[in-house]
Amino acid sequence: MTHRIDVPEVAPDLFQTVMGLEAHLRGQVDPTLLELIKLRASIINECAFCVDMHSTDAMKAGERPERLFAVAAWRESPSFTDAERAALALTDAVTRLGAEGVPDDVWGAATEVFDQYQLAHLVGAIAMINFWNRMMIAVRTPPLYAVEA
């Protein structure tokens, strides 16, 4: 797999604009929760670069590897709080957005643990990681651990 474009290098204006939104969202969503949703969406989208980045960032911030591994099967894991489960379900629904949109039961569960302000930023953060996943996959950004064959 050959890296096609170095986005920050060829489009610094785009990169800086997106990083501004990223910085805003980082200030509005709990840091642990933010890394969990970024990791979950990246797993669903199969973005190796983002899975590597967000699992590494989460571990540097003190997250336990066992919880990070469990994100792939979060519904079956006892490792997550009700709020984390609601956010992960919302992440799944927004990432796999189908014709029906986000199901009412998923949205309802999220409204039980997050207020409207938090939900707006949570949805924004989920949309943001989906943007990054699509960008990194399209330009074939390799994960940092990549080995040249």
C-alpha cells in the first residue's frame, strides 16, 4: 500500500481548518470517552492509521489495554459504564448510518446520560473521526507501526 498524499503538506489550509474543529471537540468531550469513540469508529471503518493512533493515545493517557481491546466487542464486555455504552452505541449508529438514520432507541439511551449540549459535541466528535477515517483511508496513510515489505 503506497501513501498517496500527505494532506498536511499539500493542503495545509484544509488540515489547519479541520484541526481547529478537532481542538474544539477535544475541549468539549471527556478525553477518555473521546478516545473510545475514535477507536470504535476507526475499527468499524477499518482505518489502520487511526486505530493505531487512538489506541496509542489512549494508552499514553492511562487507559488500560484490556478496555481498548474490548472496544471491538463492547456489547459483550463488562468493562464500560452506561455512559460509555450509550456513546459507543451512538458511535456505531452514526458510523454505519443507514437509511433510517440513528435509531430512536440508540438516541433515547444517549439522552438518558448526556444533555443536549453534550450530545451535540458527541455527535460532532463521531462525525469528525469518520471524516478522519475516510481521509486517511482514501490517501492510504500508513499506521506508525507499518513495516515496509
